[in-house]
Amino acid sequence: MGSANCERSAIGIGDLFGKKTVVCPECRTRGALKTALGRIRCRNRACSRYDEAAAQEPLGASEGASPSRPVPQGVFDPGTHRIVVRYRNFRGDDTEYVGDGRTIRFRKAHVTLRVAPTGRRIALWQKFVQNLDDLKRAAPRAEATPVERQILGYHTKRRTTSPRFEALRRKYPHWHP
């Protein structure tokens, strides 16, 4: 019994002198360092607990940090339609994605687009996208809804017209069945 207590206290003392990564209690940024005396050193410049030395230290340098994932490989290049998406995930990490503006789609609470370097389509929650207005401006024009496509197809096939058909032809001048 006595040796078990000694082991527990030895582990506690060892933890006091080692650095440990934690979540900053003030700004919720992952990767903040907890020092030997319990002081939190945050790597977020906007936080009041910011410490230059903590920001310089690599995230995986302290023990307890999870190993990083491999960097995705690919040759997808958005070219002149390149758009940068600034996104803050549920952990509070700020990330930037480079995507193709032609592939932006808005679906309910999400926005999807193809991103470099792999060209895979990702879905991002709109409320966490920092530059959502830029994405809305860069998104391609809306396509015809199913009802609009039905009206356009009906009158195009029969070579007839109606006021609604004429309005839809003005709205979608390049539409074809």
C-alpha cells in the first residue's frame, strides 16, 4: 500500500515539471502549453495568455500531442478560378482551403467545393466559414429549379410559348435541354 502511494506521488511530481498541451481556457485554442507552475501559455495572438515562445514551438513537440496526419497529395489546380476559404472548425482551429470557385454549391447549412491538392469535394458548415460573402460572390449563378426546367423543356420541345416561359428564357438565356 505504501509503495502505491509513493508511485502516485512520483507521477504527480513528474507531471509538474513536464510541459503539457491543453486547450486554452480563455480562447479555446488547442495546443496551448501548461507550464510547471500551472501557467497557460497560448499560441493564439488574439488571446491575453499569448506567449511568443509557445507560438514558435511546434504543436507536436510536447508529449501527449497526437501524431500529425500525412499531407494529402494530388495535382488538382483551380487555375484562375482559385478561391481561398477561411474556416474555423469545431475545435476552434483556423484553417485555409484553396478551392475552385466554379464548384461552389450551397446546400442547406453547408457549402461544398472541390479543394486543392486532391480535388476532392468537401462540405463546410456555413456558420464557421469566415469569408462566406466572398464565396457567395464567387459561386456560379443558380441553375434552373426542377419546375423551371420542366416549363423550359415543355415549351422547347413543343415549340410553344407562354409568359412564364418567356420570363424563364430571359432569366436563363444559355439554358438547353
